[in-house]
Amino acid sequence: MVLSLAVLCGWWADIGLLKSVIDGFPEMKPAGAGGFFLVGLAFVFSSYSHRTKRFRWLSIVSGGIIAAGGAAVLLAYVFQISIPIDAALIPNLGPGSTHSRVSPVSAVNFIFLGVSLILAKWRGLGHLSGVLTTFVVAAAYTSLLGHLYGANTFYGFSGINGMPLHTAFLFIAAGVALLGENREFPLVELLASDSLGGASARRLVPVVIILPTLIGWLRLTGEDRGLYDTGFGSAAAILVQMCLLLMVGLIFSARVHRSDMNRRQAEAELADKEMRYRELFDYSQGLICIHDLDGRLSTVNRATLHLLGYSEEEMIGQSLREFVAASLRPEFDAYLREVTHEGLANGLLELESKDGKHVVLRYYNVLAAEEGKEPYVLGHAQNVTELLEAQKKLNELSLTDELTGLYNRRGFVTMAEHQLKLERHSGTARGLSLMFADMDGLKAINDTYGHGAGSYALKTLGRLISSVVRNADLVARWGGDEFVILSVGAQGENAQLVVNRILERIDEHNAESPDPYLIGCSIGLAEVDADLPLDEMIARADEAMYAEKKRRKIAAGDISDPPQSFVRPRTEHSPRY
């Protein structure tokens, strides 16, 4: 818009530089300047129409006026008639002056540009708009070549009514801007793509356009100045173009080669991962399956087939309910309702093998949904039959602490060794953490309130710990005032959260308890390495516990042993022991 106004000012004030840029070159006619002013307005309206539809019709009207003006000029050339467009813009030109008309090529470009502006606003017509706009850019670039090489046939029929230099630049700028907004056009879609083809096109198109143009201009300039003859210039131009294009081709060929090698490597890695995942799926020691919301199985791993003694044909397509023990099928129906409405479900599932044996699985199943597909359930379960049998035997052998009802040392070691055995197998490993807890102030409670109070305090601490941890975790009284916890599936920050919950539960109890003493404990935390002996890991947790106890004493400013801060002043409350 600014350049078009400058050209109009050049006509009004008769400033040749504004009209033709370079002396002797064709001038931009007033009608052409007015047309580009309307093109600028159309782009302004178009930018506003993206935010509000109120300006859409203004852009279409501007495109219509531009196309109509170009058509009027073209008809004037065909039928040898005069039109008053330029005279209306610049009165001192006089009516009917053919000297002031835009070139026929410019007129055609204005028609195509105006029609493209109109079509760009209609969905589905972007392809046609892109074709017309591409013609505008090509015609304008051809005119630029005419100016560059002194070939007036390329930019018009004569120096009077040829396409001016700045007109060609404005047509190219307007065409490129219009193409940039037309994402329906395949060429624009390719150039805007983040694919290898799009990246290559963005680099190749400027090279293909600019290099031959620059080399041809240098050749012509050298010949005009007598630096070399026509034969040498032609041979040198061909040689330079060949070398440059060969270099560009090799660069992009290398790029495509690297991309292809990377793709092949990625495909090989993906195939390898798929094979490993398939092996993991097939040979996992737990049950892995996929079933629909009615329980009908679509996928089941080999370990399950081996565990239950069925073939794949006998299980696929059947409802998982058919393999559940008959007495527990109502519970399976409840599981289906839970996983359908809640999105996940976990618990124990008892299946019946082909030879009649009962297998107990601890499952954790998740509802999955993909767009355009029916929802399905991803099922994963571990065989806990032996674990439950071991727990039963432990109960039978009375491997529990009489005072607290927790596992005693022997019971804990037996159960922990079983968990470590599972942890050493990749298919059943879930991560373990070991916590060693020592009750704070037990001696002070015994000395002040008697051993009955101390025993009751130990029972209370055991109950508080058990109320926080999960059913799958192992909690035991290790001896005296020491407790040990083996947390299954909790590592790092998750294990520290368990410790924090225990301490918070103790604080809640102390705030509510009428007992004349406080319950407290120090907890050491150690991650479990299944390849190390259990006693070594317990020793690590024990060391961590003593470090924590020392830290708490320093923080509290109480260096007495035992710490007296756990004994409240005597009250009228009666101890509950």
C-alpha cells in the first residue's frame, strides 16, 4: 500500500524515480498503483476476517474490483477503446491516453489476483486459487527476468506498456502472501510440511530459482563488458550451474540417505522391541490377557495357557468367567461392573485349571479405550497361590508375635524370603523397600508407668503401623521395641511416603489419645537388593534408623537416653492396659 501511494504521488508530482525506479525502465501506471492499493486493502480485510466474519465481504469486494479493473484494461486493448481509469486517478493525463495503461500481462495478473482473492474465501476452491496465484507469481518473475536480461518481450510489447520493475516485485509479493494463506494448495502444503520432503522443498526451491538467474545475469554482464566471448560465457555458465546443482543434489542425496538409514535403523529397533515385548508378554509368569466388557478373551499369554493347561484355541473367544471357580462367578460379575464403571479393578481371582486345580491370582486390571474402537480391559495378574498357602502354613505354625499379633522374626524371614524369590524373577518383580522402626521412649514409659503400660504402647505402635501399610506389605515385631516392614511395590519417594504416613498416623493418635504418654518411633529406610542376604539389608535399615533417631534427638534438643519427652506429666486419666 505504501509503495502504491508513493507511485501515485510520483504521477501527481511528476517524479520519474517514483514512477519507474530506474531511468529508462517502464513506469508503473496509476491504474496499477490503484490496483495494488486495493490488493493491500484486501489483505488487511482478510487479516481482520480471521478474527471476525464482518470484514470477509470487504475482502471479496476488493478482489472483485481488482479483477474488474484488470478485465476493463484487457478489453480496452482487445477492442481498441479508451477507458477513463488513469485519467480519473491523474487528471492531467487526459482521457484515452494509451500511454497510461497498464501492460496486458499486468491486466491479466490483476484479473487472476482478484479472482484468487475471492476464491480464497470459499472452502474447497483453494486449489483453483492457488493455481491462479502461481500463474501471477510466474508471470511477474518472467518480467523480472526480462528486466534483468534486457529482454523487453518478457515484460511487455514495448518499453511503454511493459510490466514495470516494481510492479513485478509487488505481484510476486502479493502472490507469495496469498499462497502463504492458502493451506489447501498442494504446493503450499508441501512447503509448510515438517516432513523430509517439505524441508527439501524449502531449500531446493530458492536454489533452483535464484542460482540459474544469478549465473545467467553474471554471464550476460561479463559478455557486455567484454570480459569473455559468447562461447566462453555459455560454457562457463553451464559448468558453474552443473557444479552447483551437482553439489546441491549430492547434499540433499546425502540428507535423504541419512534419513533412509535412520528410518531403517528405527524400523529394525522397533521390530526388535516388538519381538522383546512379545517374548515378555508370552513368557511372563503372570496372567496377561485382553478381554471385552463381557469378559470375552481376545488375547492371552503362553504362561497362562501353561498355568491352566488349556490351548489357545480353547481360551480365545471364551469368557474368562467360564474359567472362574463356579462358587466365585458372582464375584466375577461384580468385577466386570467395577472395571466398567470405575475404569480399574484389583483384588484376588480364583481360576480353575483344566485338571481341576484352583489357582489364585492377584489382579490389577485397567479399562482402555481407543477412538473408533470398542473399549477393552487390559488384565494383569500374579500367581499368589503359593504365597497364600505359605501364609496359611505360617498361621498354622504360629509364626506371629503374641503381644502385637504381627509376624515374629521367624515369620517375617520366611515371608520376606518368598518375596525376595519373586523379586529375583523379572516377570514377578515389583520393587521392595525395607523399613526398620524403633520405638522411642519405651524405657521411660516402663519406668514411669510400669511394664503393662510399655506392653500396651508396643501393641498400639504395631496397630498404628499396620493400619497404614497395605495388605500385601509385611509387618513384624523384630524383637523388644523394634519393628520391621517390607513394603511391596514401593521404592524411593513412594517408600518415603509410607514412612511419612506412619509418622502422621502416630501424631494423629497422640493428639486423640488419653494415655499419659506419647507414642513415637524412629524409622530407617533402605531399598532392597534381591541379590543381597536379608540380614545385610536389615542391618542397613537398622543403621538408617539409628541415624534418624540421632537426627530427631538433635532437632528436639533432647540428648537424654531414653528421651524423657515421650512421658507426659501424670494426669487423672487411667491407663488402658
